[in-house]
Amino acid sequence: MNILFAGTPDFAALHLQALVNSRHTVTGVISQPDKPGKRGKQTRPSPVKLLALQHQLPLLQPEKLTAELLDQHTTDVLIVVAYGQILSQSILDLPQYGAINVHASLLPRWRGAAPIQRAIMAGDSRTGVSIMAMDAGLDTGPVYQQSVVEIDPDETTGTLLHKLAELGPSALLNTLDQLENQTAEVKLQPASGLTYASKINKHEARLNWNDSAVNLNRIIRAFNPEPIAYSVLDELRIRIWETQLDTTDYQFQAGDKPSPGSIIATTKQGLTVACGTGNLTITGLQIPGGKGTLVRGPQIRNARATLFQTGKIFQTLAHA
């Protein structure tokens, strides 16, 4: 098959590499325009662009993809993986076999931009990859096949993305074989179980310690490795990478129960912080200034002894 590929992040690049390594021919690649780097640094090409350049594949980076831009490409099927734009029906109708999307959820659960993060935040026990025939809706098309993976209790977006990246390429290649052999079957998505995975906003990364320890732990895992959850202590923005639920039965005098955000213990594991419900131990954090090294376990209390004293209180504001 002649394939036109559209995608942007690492997850998409892994699928593009699988297609390059296959018997199919990638006739062109579409990716988002380069984004400005952090703190005014030069623009950064996407992982998909870098891979396309490495393999000397024709590359497009339009601000808005149109059907006219694709007329020059000979393609049997358009493969879309985390591209970042909603495509018009005129684009989807161009290839002989239409457009196929690799979506990182078990549709119809978590349609939308951030299915991996939202699955972890919701406490889902499993997720997967859906190979879908695209239509003009938001992840509403019929599904060719799905592959399922368990979400471990300590799963982060980074580790779960790695699992899904191992499932997606093989499922995609299997679907392409079925399309060529005319054995492919699609099933309409069920009407029940529909949820939407809205785009992650940076303000969500600021922790509200009035929330439960369970929910805060999920948020921290969902935002690892990007954008990384944080909280403010003594006017310092502390990035919180890793946590674990604390089950210690702390005994406090009547009326002395610590307020949410209070550091109630410093141990070999890290800092234990009171939450709206339950307690959470920060086992990995990053302090601003210096080299910004990730500090773990017993190194935390040694890094800034006066900063991380028992009784200090992280700000409990929900938003920056």
C-alpha cells in the first residue's frame, strides 16, 4: 500500500517507524509546524518530522491541512496518529481506503486529546489502542480492532505510553493487511460508556491539597513526564514527580489535626503531606534553582532541611 502519514509526537513516530520498516510505502509525511522552545529557545521539530527527515520522506507542515495540499500525493490510505488537527471530510474521502486513526483508548471511552492522562486520573484499571476508520467527528468512527492493556497502580503517563506504543503498530499493520485482503470488518462504537478526554491545561498541574490523597496521586502520575505536577512552598515552585499513598496511622491531639498541605513527617521515603482525605508521601521532587536535579527518598530531607521541616505547609490553591 501507498501510505500518507500524519502525526506529531513520539507515540506517532513509533508508528511511522513501523510503517517504514514494513512492506508498505510511505509516500509522504504530515506533521505540525515546529513549536517555539522553552524560555525563548529556538523552535523544536516534532519527533515525526525528525524521523521523516532521517528517512528522506516528503514532508508537509501546514498550519491548516486542506484537501488541495494532498492532491500531489499518491496514496491508498491516510494514517493519522496524534496529529493534532481535526480533518475535514474532504480530506478523509481522498484515499481509496479512507483514513485510519490509531487512538490510545478503548473507544468510546476517552475520545479526545488526552486519553492516556484522563484514564489514569479517573483510576481506570485498563485501557488500550483502537484502530478506527475516521469520520468528520471527534473519534466517532467505527473501529476495526482494539488491543487491551492493564493500568498498573503505579502507572505514569510515560510508562503507559510505552505499553500502548508496543500494541499500536502491530494492530495497525494487521488492519492494513485485512484491508488489502478485503477481510477487514468494522464495528460501530457503542452508545454507552462514552467519555471525553479534554486537552490537559497547565493550570491543572498545580495541586490542590484539599483533594484526596488518592486523586492527587493519580494527577501526579498522569502528569509525569509532562507537564509535571507542582505545589508552592515558601514561594518556591516545587515540581512533584513521584508519590505514594501513606497508610501510617498518625495520632494527633484533638483539634491538632494538620491542615491539608502540611508536612507531617520526613522519612527515608520522602515527605508525608496531609491531604483533604488521607496522606501522601512525596518520593521524588525537583527544587528550582541550581541544576534542577530530581531528588528522591532520603535525599529530599537532606536537600533543603529548613525548607522541608515538619509543620511547613504547601499552598492549597487549586489554580495558579
